[in-house]
Amino acid sequence: MRKATIVMTMAFALIVGACAGDATESDEYQQLKAELTSAQQQLTSAQQQLAEATAQLEEASTRHDASLETMTLQRQVLDDPESYGTEDEVVDLLASHATDDAVMDDAVFGAAPMRQAWHNTLYGGAIDARIDAYDTWVSDDGSQGGVLWIWYGTNADGNPFELAGISLMEFDEEGRIAYEFVTYPYPDAYVNDAVFGAGTPTPSTG
């Protein structure tokens, strides 16, 4: 509003000057003309910046929604994997929400391609496990997200186990998982024993 008032005032001054005859040749007229030109340039620049900011917000909103949908679709599969077919079909579907070169980087077990990592998590090495996701979040721009989960079932030695953990994710422009880091609030040895050894105390075993 303030800029619009300035522009109108300058325009009025120019009209008055034009009616005065030789005022158009004065230094004052030239100064006002320069100021009007500068104001117009500033307005154009502000409009361009606004358009760029609006486009960036729209792009961030689109990416956010796509990343959130990725996490929602994965959670649906994990909530009821038996409904999505065989073991291979389940891990294929989970991996389809990630980029071709995405890896799951486990703080204890190391990094693996996404499909192999899901197979190891749910079925690998005689493991029969499930994951319950308790909370998910996505950044405003859709570039990052996370999941709080419980991983539980029967481990490689046939013992029950239950581990809490967090996955931190990076998403590409289309909302697909490009990288996933998995970490636990336990010592590494405890996690290893849970998955490959004695297991862990559970609500059913005490």
C-alpha cells in the first residue's frame, strides 16, 4: 500500500509539472522521473520474488504430500503384510517406494540395498518378524522424515525378541525414499543378541 501511494504521488507530480510548461526540462522533473522508474523496477522485482516464493512453497507442499504418502503406503503393508502376498511380493512392494539405489543403513547391522534390507528385517536368516509403526513425521519441505517403531517376532535362534527403534529418511523430489538410517536406544551387543541369540524379554516372557 505504501509503495502504491508513492507511485500515485509521483505520477500526480509529473502531471502538474507537465502543465507548467518548461518544468519538464527541470532537474526536479528529471529526479522525479528517475524515482518513478526506480519504484517501478522495485515493484517488478518484488512481484518476481513473490512468484518465485509461491512456486517454491507449492513445490515443497507437493513433495511433502508425496513423501507422506510413501510413508503411509509402507505402513499399510507393515500393518498387515500377509494381505499383500508372498514374502517376495511384500519386500518388492516395500522397496518400490524407494529409489533404485536407495539403501537402509542400520547402525548395528550395516547398510544394504533397500529390498535386501527389508527381506533381512522381516524374513531373513529364519527370522519371522513384524514392525509396528507408532509415529511418523515429515518435514515441511518433504525432504526428510522419520518413524518410531517396534520390531518384534521370533529371531534366528527361534527366541522371541522385541526392539524399539527409529528410522530417519531422506526423500527425493518425487517423495521416494533415497536413504534410510536405522538406530536403536540399546548397546550394539544387546541388539545383536536380540536378533541372533537369546532374544529379549517380552510382555509374554517377562
